[in-house]
Amino acid sequence: MEEINYIKHLNGVLAQIAKDNRLNPTHISLYIGLFQLWNQNYFVADFYISREEAMAYAKIGSKSTYHRCIRELSHWKYILYSPSHNPYKGSRIKMFNFGTSYGQVLDQHRTKIGTSNGQALVPINKHKQTNKNNTNRKKQEKLKKKFFQVNENNGKRTRTVPNEDNLRTGKDKDYNEPL
């Protein structure tokens, strides 16, 4: 059984996929499905798959698309695919390790010389309260008060539209009169 770091491998292969213009979403989906099957087999050197299971993981509905994509992934050295032509045995797959290091990855921008023995810390950027922010908040509160004042007599909000009856749609309108 090979020592595989799940996150490092996934990051490594996704970085490789981002650079490779030959791949389409079906290739990526199939690779991720095969990676999941590899994970379920405890990252053994090579393992056997059934076409139906791999197609289900990758959400591929066409056998010809599946065969084309798996052959291309093998040709482009993302996997090693050995078809069995035996439905009871399954095809043999060997996944290559794209996670190249076994140690913890440190943020080299946080240390003076680029190396450290400790865990990398990521700064938390909090929103800082400034006078400008407080001024904007006061402006928003004034606008709310202006447009949504409650009338003390009848409990209704004041109207924001100065002349609400622009089209004269009141009850006393004469409908024989043109607009």
C-alpha cells in the first residue's frame, strides 16, 4: 500500500488539470470518480474497477464516452489503464501519485528565509471600524428615518412618492376623461 496524502494528491492533480487544455469536464469527472474508488481501496498500487461503478461515480451515461475518456487519461499519463475484456474481473487501474511531498507544507512567505519547523499561521483579516464606516452608518440611519417615519396619528408610514395619484386612479375619477 502506497503512502498517499489525500489533500496533497488532490491539490497536485487539480493543479495539473488546470494547466492541461486537452481535458474536458468529463475527463475531470472520471478522474475524480477513479480517485474516489482508489480511496475506497485504501490507495493500493493497482485495483480493479467495474465500468458501471466508475460511470456512476463520474456521472457518465455513455459507454463510448467512458471508454474514450479513460483511454485518453491513460494515454496522457494521469492513470495506467489495463482493460480486462472480462466482465467478471474488471479493468485494472493504477493511479499515479501527484502529491510529491510527505511533509507539512508551510507558507514560505511567513518566514524570513522560507523554512520553518512550525505550522504556518494565516492572518485573519478583520473588518476594522473607522470613523468613515461610522459616518456611513449614520447616513443610512438618517435615510431610514426619513423614508420610513411612522405617523403618530394613524400608525402608517409616510409616503415616499410625493404625488402618488399621478395617473388619477382615485375613486372619484371620471373614466370618460382621457388620460
